[in-house]
Amino acid sequence: MEKNLTGPSKFNRTAVSVSEAQALIVPYINKSLIETIPLIEAHGRTLAEDVTSPHPYPFFRRSVMDGFAIHSDDTLSCSKDESVWLEVVDEIPCGFTSSVPVGRGQAARIMTGAHVPDETDAVVMLEMTENKIEDGRTYIRLQQVVTSGTNVTPIGFELDEGELILQGGRQILAGEMSVLATFGIHHVNVYRRPTVAIFATGTELLELEDPLQPGKIRNSNSYMLASQVREAGGEPIMLGSIMDDLALARLKVEEALEKYDLVVTSGGVSVGDYDIMGDLVRQDDVTMLFNKVSMRPGSVTTAAVKGGKLLFALSGNPGACFVGFELFVGPAIRKMMGVNNPYLPEWTAVLGTDYNRRNSFTRFVRARLDIREGMLYALPANIDESGVMVTIKDSDCLIVIPPETEGIKAGEQVKIIKLQGNRMW
Amino acid sequence: MEKNLTGPSKFNRTAVSVSEAQALIVPYINKSLIETIPLIEAHGRTLAEDVTSPHPYPFFRRSVMDGFAIHSDDTLSCSKDESVWLEVVDEIPCGFTSSVPVGRGQAARIMTGAHVPDETDAVVMLEMTENKIEDGRTYIRLQQVVTSGTNVTPIGFELDEGELILQGGRQILAGEMSVLATFGIHHVNVYRRPTVAIFATGTELLELEDPLQPGKIRNSNSYMLASQVREAGGEPIMLGSIMDDLALARLKVEEALEKYDLVVTSGGVSVGDYDIMGDLVRQDDVTMLFNKVSMRPGSVTTAAVKGGKLLFALSGNPGACFVGFELFVGPAIRKMMGVNNPYLPEWTAVLGTDYNRRNSFTRFVRARLDIREGMLYALPANIDESGVMVTIKDSDCLIVIPPETEGIKAGEQVKIIKLQGNRMW
């Protein structure tokens, strides 16, 4: 390895803001291909097209109760002192229609969810009736006026035919499953999960099975990134770690961009001597989108395009790597999967404890959310340096501290960004 | 099918409260078997044991910056007017240790994250130095006093050796991945995902591929339940639907309980005539835990034990089925997977719009959460009947309305239960 004892002159990078950086990426996000899959496999996927109701729902007049379908007019004279007796001429379980007409003065036993006979207009609850059997016929007694439509869910109560029920770009979870199954949509068009190649650069990196050596650390970022990719909906492809070598990195990136939809690396983007990813994105056949973002941690976060595909080169510092993924890579993956709003939600919260650090860049401080009496609190992690790994696991948001802020007191309002996938929410 | 024109006398069920019902289930929740799997496959799983740090982290004194490792004492006389020149005798990239001792009056070029030589005690930032080359030797100029420890992360800064880093029962997400990989824990002991058999009962049920018929509906609950099982961490097993027939249901339940860890059904628990699941749990070889819960929707939610395994018989009404799962089945699955607190979080929120319905039972009203100026708002769905399916997809919480409440005004505080898995959070 050639030694350079003085350091390079690579400090002259132009910083862009987080939102500028996000905007620079957008034109290069290619939506994944659309595939048709069985509904049962579609959990978590994103609909590739609008879905409209092929028929009204409910499709038929449905009984809300176990009871008796009746003509409401037959109850007009009912009162505590005046009973009406109706003859029960049929029974309609769920899944059946009436087998005989229900005339005036008659009723049909009906189950919850069953088809209300066309000629009847109300259902009286089972518990509100008494019954008797005379000459082999069954009668029920009513002592209250029942209004037309009582306990009958009308056709189209929930949805009319042709109504937009689910927009393209919507993620399919339990509620969407229910809707799609209700309308018999047994196959759906969804976006394919993007494949995301992950590798780390750094001569200091050991694989997990290797014994520790002085000066070396294990390649934990690739594992963290794999989880983040999964949470964003992508399919992580683990390509291990490579030593600090530009030619090797180049080869690896080229192979990965050819085979997979997106490449994410960690390490090799410092302003130091071993800025191999930084060098890589400065080469002729690569379009560098940005290599400095006015944020902490992760100011060296770099994005580039080669052969129409995105390459994200994140910091090797765990905290910076984590934040760089959440702000840039996660949204890109979600957009590739067709998600309508791929960015993390931004909310206002109350700062739970004083924050005293001063920054020249916008700082994204790891924090834990808490809800007390309807107020959302953000509690900053006690250690939050870019190189710190241990507080990532306890964070469910990032507090956005604007630059030049002279500390913020507990109780003041702050902007936060809700992180993806955690256990509290 | 035998007809019964008057209705049964099955109304005399004893209602238990939601928390009583949850408590009745607990003794019968068997934790899943523990399996050892590669870390990379462990995303979303629950740790089956405590993890303590096998070594301090960082494991060596680490440079925070790209710069020069120095003896801080050499800078004691530094000021704007008084420079100190140090000879650069080594360069230490990440992953290496120093190759020569760094004496007083000397410095070593060092990279972010690299091993700080034992004899030095501070790192000065690259950007704060100037350099010159004389007689083939490189020197750096310092003009500020540097205190001992500057830019050096001490051994064990994040974690000491033997510290409890992750408790058993914790779910493995990105932050946990990072910690486990950092410590070289390449295989982890986690709980197996429970297999959850799902079937629906009801002669009215069509499969998704079937054309509509009057009085019939598609079996959408099984699909919704499959998504809910996945979100809770289980593996759904789809067993389709069966017609209302006690013997058939019995056979299906027995087979399923033999092969899978848990059985969930929808339908067949009304107080009507086709209460086949209700009848099933009253049989001699089944221990019925409860068959009525003082809640709406889902008051007929039923739980039983047979052969040491849990059977949940949920309402066939989509809304009631959904709520029954979230309150009882989801927590059981999470507990089987070893999750420490398997219940959904309960928060206080501000009611976003008036709620005017009066109930004799506690009502769990589907609602959407919103955060405005740090306050959490819950906006009740406009239609929320137990049979309604269409608002499930837009709900991320349930508002808990106590019984006998005479309506609640917008702006009042309400208790909510955050639902699992949705897109906003």
C-alpha cells in the first residue's frame, strides 16, 4: 500500500441539503417491474394499479341480526298492550335465499349475514320475540313497532359498484387483504421487491466468524443495512466486505449493478486517504449526484448513478450509515416498490430532556418516542456520536436540530422524523 | 339440514372483560421451540436468551477523526503565536496498528476509526494542521493546545465486557443486528415462528375464484387473518372454509391442532342456530376458556384449549374478527415467539371528532391516528359496525369507549390501543 503522509486535498466537496440530496436522487429511481402474484402472497407489497369495486358491497340486502325478516307494516299497531302474531314460514341460514315467499302476516327466521327476502323490509331481533306452536305451525309475537329498514344492511352500504377502493401505490396489509378478498381479487398486480446489493469497504473489517485482532472490527454495518433493506421492503443481497482498494471496489460495484437493482456500500467515503468510494464516483463513467450533505451524522453520504442504476455510498460509521440509509436509501427502495409517499413521516414532538450540543450542520439526533397524556415526547439518546452503534437499537425517531441552534430546552417543540420498523409502534 | 324455526336457548353465556379474557388465555400459551439460526436470517425474530458483551466495545482506542496521533504534552506551549512542529513518523490506516513507536515530538498520521498508538494520548484533526517536508521528512505544525484524550474513543466507551446488551425477548431489528454483528454473534438462539392454522366456517362462503351467488359472500376473513398472523410474527396456514357442520368443524380443528401450533377460525360463534364453533367448545374433550367478552364488536369471541393447544373462534363479522384477533390472538402469537410485552401499546389521545354512540359494553372503535403540534389525535371511522369491512384498512388504532358513556366530545382525552403493522408509523 502506497503511503501518503500528509493527507489529500479532497476537502473541497460541495455540500447539498438533505432535501436537495433527496431531490437529486428522484429522477434516477426506476420503479420495479410489475408482477402478478396470488393475493395470499401479497402481504406487504404495493399495489401497481388502482382497484375499483367490481360490484356493490354488500352485494345483497344483509341481515344485521339473528331474528325474523318481516313486513314492517305488520307491526304498525304493536304496543305493550297489543301484540301481533306472525307465522314463521321459512328459515334462511347464511348462504341461502328464501325458499317460499314471505307474505303479509308472515315472517322468516333469518341468521346474521343472511339474505333478507326481497319482499320483506325489516328484521326483528330474535331476543325481542316470543313464540308459540299451534297446529304444527310456528308463530312469533311482536309488541313493538318496527320501522322499515331496521337491521337490514342495504346493498352498497359500504361500497358502490365502480368506486375507487384502493389506490395504486398502497401497501397491502390486513385491511387491504380483506377488501381485495371480498371482491374476489385472487391475483394482484404489485411491484417486485427490489434486490439491494450490500457490501462494506475497509481493510479493518473482519467477518463475523473471525477472531478479533487489534485495530480491526467486525463488518456489522452490512447486517444492519440488511435489516433496514428488509424493513423498507427490499431483498438484501449480502456481498461481504472488501479491503480498501479502488479497482476491487469498482469491479464489485459493476458486477453488483449489473445483477441487482440498487447497490449500497458502507465505508470508504471519508475525506481521508482511503476514500475509495469517493474516488469511484468521481470516475468518468459514473454520474456523481452528491458527495457531501449538510447534515450530521453522515455528511459524507454519497450517491451516484452508473448504467441507469443508483449507488449509495454510506459512511462506515454505524450511526452515520444508519441515518444515511433512512434518509436516502429507504425512500428510494420504497419508491422503487411503488409506495406513494416513500419518505419517513415528519412530526412535531416535545423535547423530553435538554439538548445542549451546538452544530454547524443540521443534526439528526437519535431519540426514543414516548406518549404521555396525548403528547408526543422525543427523548434524545445519551450518546449519539456518528461512530456510536449502541443507541441505534433504542431509537425510533431522529430529532432534527437545525444548524447554529444554541441548545434546546426540555419542553420546547422539535421536528422529528419517525424511523421505519420498530417495536413500540 | 334440520330446521329449527324458533331459535335456540344459547343466550346464557357468561361475559368476561377483555383483560379477564386475556388473563384466561395466558396459562395456555406455550412458548415456541428455540432454534439456532444464522444472524442474517434473524430479522424480526425474538432473542431466546440474554446477550452480554463478550468484550468491551470499542475493543481498542479508536481515532474519532482523520488526523494525527500525538502526545498532548507536546502542545502545552502552543498558541497562535507559538507553533510546535512534530515529525510524522508513521501512518495508521484502519485495520492496522502502528509499525514504529511514536516518541515525544513525533506524530502518526491516523484515519478515522483506526487504532491509536498506545504511547499517544490525543488525535489532532487533519484540518487543524499544516505540513512541510524537509530533508525527506514530513512535519506538521500545531498552534493550539490539545488536551489529553481529544478525539480518542476510549476502550469500552459504548459497552464494557460482560454488560447485558440485549435481553431475551427482544425483537431483532436493524439496531440489534448491528450490536450482534459487532460482537461476532453469527448465530442466534431465537424462538421458532408459530404456525397458525386459519379456517372459516359458513355455508355462505365462496372461495375467491368462485362467481358471486345471491346470499353468498367470499371468504375474506381468512385472508385478513393471514395478514394479521404475519404481522404478529406467525406463519399462516390457510385451510380454506367449511360449511356449517359440527362434525366437519371438529375434524378440521382436531387435524389442525395436531399439526400446527395454534388454530384460529372465523364464523360459527353467533348466538344463532349455526353456532357450530360455539357447540364445539362445549364438548367434553375441549376446555372452554370463554365464549363471551363484554366488548363490541366481537362479544362472541371464543377461546378454548384442546390437547394443550389454543383454539380461537372469532366472529364471522369482519370488524369483529379483526378486533378479536388484535386483542387476543396477536398477543398469544407474540408471546409464543417470546416477545416480552406481547400486548398492543395503550396510549392516551385526543378525540378528533365527536363520538355519539352509546354502548352497554366497552366499544373498540376503529380510528385513524394523526399528530398535530405534538398532540396525538384519534379520528373515529365514519362507519364502524361489526359487519363493516371497508374501514379496517384505514385504521391504525382502536379507541376504547367505556360502557354507558353518553357520547364523548372532540377534544376530550380517550384511551386508545395502537394496532400492529400499518404504514403511517
